[in-house]
Amino acid sequence: MPKETISKLKVPESAVKKIEQPFASFGGRPAEKEDSFYVRVSERLRHKSRAITIWDYEHLVLEEFPLIHKVKCLNHTRSSDEGYNEVLPGHVTIITIPDLQQRNDINPLKPYTSQDVLAQIKDFLKARISCHVKLHVVNPDFEEVQLKFRLKLAKGYDDFSLYANLLKQEITDFLSPWATGKGDISFGGLIHKSVVIDFIEERPYVDFITDVEMAHYDAARVLVSADNDSVRALFSKSILVSVPASKHEIEEIVLPEAGAVSDCPKTPGKKITNKKRQIRKDV
């Protein structure tokens, strides 16, 4: 339920004067419909409540924890305090993305699952996996992408600060569409600079842009590369996201007005005599 929906107790209690609900409710599950029932039964017949394949791990977690929106299972992968290794047999890593709907306590650009829920998922799966499997349940790594460029606004759009801030927000929404509910979050990924440039130049208030740089930062906010033609996630558990809108850097392009006198000093030239002109003409 959305925040501020609950205003009183179901069973009135005289000792309670007021009820407040500052956050959306959680942990509930809607009544099961007939279609959902057949899906759940079919999945149960397939995995038999045992986690063996990657599909089993992912669907077991999604069925048991309705607050989880997406799950990615990485086999032979370790992600722990000991380090990250994608070629380690016997290890299985589970990465979760929480449901962003009605969650005003989550950063939409970097949705993390609480440590309590991660611990519950690990305990749930441990009862359904082989005793030889070393299980890890973690949050994804978010690798940030930052844009820096120079901008010339189209004719009729004079307030540079207003449209620069608007463009920063639109770039953020384009690189992280799930933050506004316009797309689904995906692991890994590849972002081409040319695609971002095309998106920017399609804005009606943009005339042209120059000197575009697309920086890539790792999960620890350490610069990987200051400029790239394309950015690819470093690891399988990583998700490419935009930096906050205010972190994109846009500089205004100011063109000299028509008929304006240039500030550049003129270089004195040598005077050409009539004799030299005649020689050049003969040549």
C-alpha cells in the first residue's frame, strides 16, 4: 500500500491516539489468481523445490520473495569479502534487484536489497541446494556513466541554465530508464557514445553539441576511462547506470555575433609593390 494510506487501526484501541504511515507497506502478497496458480504449480513440478539449475535458483527466489523484482544466478562465481572470481567451480552467486514500485526509501538509480532480505534468501536457498555448493547472495555492482560536452541551444531557447538542467535529467532517464518506470533494469550492458549523441541531438532545444566525452566509473567510483566510444560493464554482476543528473557537465557554446569585431590582433603583412605584382602576373 502507498505511504500515508493507513490512518487507523483495524481494531480500535483507546490507548493509541494517532497512526502514521510514512513509508509504503511491504511483505504482503495479493490474493493468488487462477493464472498465477497454474504458473506456480508448473514451476514447482519442474524444480521440485530443489535448486539445481540456474533457472531453479532464480524462480525459487522470485516465488518466495515478492519484494524481489529480478534475480540473476551466476554459476562457478564467487562474490564475497575474499574477492570476486567468475571461474571458481563449486561457488554460486545470487544477485537480486528489489521491486521499485511504491518504494520511496530506495535510490532509483541504485536499488539495493536490504541485508536482512539477503540473509533470508540465503537461508531459504541453503535448505534447497547441495551441501557441496558454496552460496553467495549479494547486491549488484553499479558502474556509473558520466557525460561531458559543449552545447549550443537552438534559436528561440535563450535560458541556457534551464535547458541544460533539463537535458541533464533527460540524459539520466535515457541511461537509466528503470528509474522512471520506462524500462527494465538489466545486468551487464553496453552503451555506445553515438547512440547517446543521437538522443541528445534529437531534443528540440538542441542545435548542436561538440567535444563529447563519456566517462566510465567502477563500483567504487574510481575512474576507469575518461572518454570511451562505448562503455561495457566490467563484470557479469554489474549494472551500467547514469550518474545523478547534476553530475553531468555541460558547457555553453557562445558564437560571435554577425558583424562583431574580432579581438584577435591583425598580423601586419608585407606591402606588395607594382613590380612584384607584374612579376607574379608574368609567372
